[in-house]
Amino acid sequence: MKGQLNLYYDEEGDFLELHVGAQGEGTFKNLGEGVFERVDTDGTVRGIAIMGFKKRTENLKDLNVSLPVQIELSG
């Protein structure tokens, strides 16, 4: 999967979405426990969404990542 990584966080709803490239038509596939996969109409996985993200990460430390980084999402 290639393209720009886009992040969206809704603080009030505590919802994080990461997707690669422009968002087109598609659906979210429930992977369980508030984690969803964003799938385009052609079946390509384009991202993930996490409900309750902030609560899940309360005890984590900062994460530093060297760029460029390649992220692959697979089902």
C-alpha cells in the first residue's frame, strides 16, 4: 500500500482513524473490541479505526519513529 498516511482523531468521541491515500467509498469491517478495518469497494484495505484510543493508550510512553516508514495493513 502506497500513498500519504492520514490521521484523524476525534477527542470528544475518542476515535482514531488512520488511512492511506484519499478516502473513497468503502466500509468498515469490525475486527472486534472496537477495532475496525477500512475497506474500499474493490476490497483494498485502506486503513484502520480504533474506538476508545486514548483510554487504550493511557499507560503508554511516547513513540518515536524514524521516517520514511512503510506500514502494511493485511487482513
